[in-house]
Amino acid sequence: TVLTALADGVLTLTLNRPDKLNSFNKDMHLALHAGLQRAHDDAAVRAVLLTGAGRGFCAGQDLGDRDPRNGGEAPDLGHTLEAYYNPSVRLIRSLAKPVVCAVNGVAAGAGANIAIACDIVLAAKSAKFVQAFAKIGLVPDAGGSWSLTRILGEPRAKALTLTAEPLGAEKAAEWGLIWKAVEDAALMDEATALAKSLAAGPTLGLGLTKQMIQASAGNSLEEQLDLERDCQRRAGHSADYAEGVAAFLEKRKPEFRGQ
Ligand code: LHQ
């Protein structure tokens, strides 16, 4: 349900239930957790590329998987979030390595919000982001109520989630929700090249940079200045810093080893 491939330091995770627009069932959740956990544990992984197989990126929860019309006790969706969606968001945000997301087609419900949780999001121009929850009587999840509000502000976050109106990739880029909208045919090449170049970067410093930017939302300027001091101290002791400066002075390309 998730294809995994490691090349050039990039762990590519491809959501792979294309006939269901890569909507989540339990297997796909567990496979995504395993892939992201590997990215945490394996030093050979220096960047992650998340994408979807077929014409969609991810349509959120597989609505056929736990059809409430089937009777029995209503499933506890709070448990579904705690056991399956929240760990994915936490694994992406806490990973001290860059996560690139290539949104190859529609991203709906939790699928949209998992994309937005990634560090750099590229989307095919034909892709759409749909906060589909209101259409089925649910509320935004997978961190969407937090990230949409922080990125877009209340007016746009509320309009998107209350109306479930699709947001096209180009508008999403214009609004700053994603990094770039690219021609459909160029998406995978561009996203792979970006992930590769990040994987060849100073991984320790990139990981600290990611954590600092994420921490800033809850910090005062004073706290953030302290955090910058502490992180710069760590980066300043890294082999990649020594290499970066040496390469600059020797007018050559640095060879970062991620340490
Ligand atoms: C699907 C799905 C899908 C199954 C398309 N499931 N088959 C958390 C906690 C626990 C439970 C509940 O949820 C959550 C978080 C959530 O993510 S809630 C939001 C769940 N997602 C949605 O409500 C989105 C539902 N899908 C759609 O609105 C549309 O399919 C979108 C806008 C994604 C794409 O529209 P189209 O491009 O027109 O494609 P389509 O609707 O024709 O879908 C293609 C096929 O994929 C189709 O199957 P079929 O056999 O007819 O070809 C759909 O039934 C299937 N599919 N989404 N979530």
C-alpha cells in the first residue's frame, strides 16, 4: 500500500491504492508509519519524498472501509486519529530531515492536511486541495485546523473548511499554502531533483532549521533568539560546517556528509 525506494539519500514513499485515489485504510497507515520511522532511524536516508500513485495524491480516509451504514457500534474516530493520523503528522514534523511532498493529483480530507504537514510541497497544476470534511459531517484533522489557520489566517482557513470548496494548486501557491505549482509532466522530475539536492545538503543543519522554524510558532522573539544561539552552536560544531567553509574558500562544491 506504500511503495518504498531509497536512492541518492532520498527515501521515496508512494501512497499506492490508486483505484481508491490512495485513500487511507489501516494497512496504508501502518505502511506509512513504517516508512517514516525508517526515515528517522536510517542514517542513509537524508530526505523523504512523499507522493501518490495514479491520478490522485490521497483522498483522505477510505470511506468504504468503515461504512457507518453497516451497523454495529459507531467507530471511535478519535481513536482513529490518535492511532493512525496523528502519528503520521508527528513523524513528519519531528523528522530532523526534510520532507518534500509531490502532490500529483487531488488531495482531499486528511490527505490534503498530511501534504500540508510536509516541509516543501510541490503540486501538479491540475491538483486540488479539498477540505472535504464538512461534506460528510466531520471536522478538519491531521493538523489542518492548526496549519491552515497559521498559514492562511482565519478568514481563508474558515472558508476552506466550512465550504469544502476545492483550492487549485496555483491558488494554493499564490496563498503560500504550498511552495510551487508546476506543470503536471514536470512534477516528479522537479520534486525528485529538489529532494536529491536536499539529501546532498548539510542534514544536521537542515534538520535543526526545520525544528527552529516549527518551534517559532510557540516562541517569543527572546525564546527564539536563544534557540538560534543553541542550534547555531551545534551547527558550528558539525563536520558539514567545516566542509562548507572550506569549499567556499577553495571555490569548489561542498561535499556534505550529513554530520
Ligand atoms: C474513494 C474515496 C475515499 C473511498 C475517492 N474513500 N473511495 C478521519 C478519521 C476517520 C474517519 C473519517 O475520516 C477521517 C479523515 C478524512 O479524511 S475525512 C475525508 C474523507 N475524504 C473525503 O470525503 C473525500 C471523498 N472523495 C471525494 O470527494 C472525491 O472522490 C475527490 C474530490 C477526492 C475526487 O473526485 P473525482 O476526481 O471526481 O474522483 P471520484 O470521486 O470519481 O473518485 C474516483 C474513485 O475513487 C471512485 O471510485 P469508483 O469505483 O467509483 O471509480 C471513488 O469512490 C473513489 N474514492 N475518494 N475517500
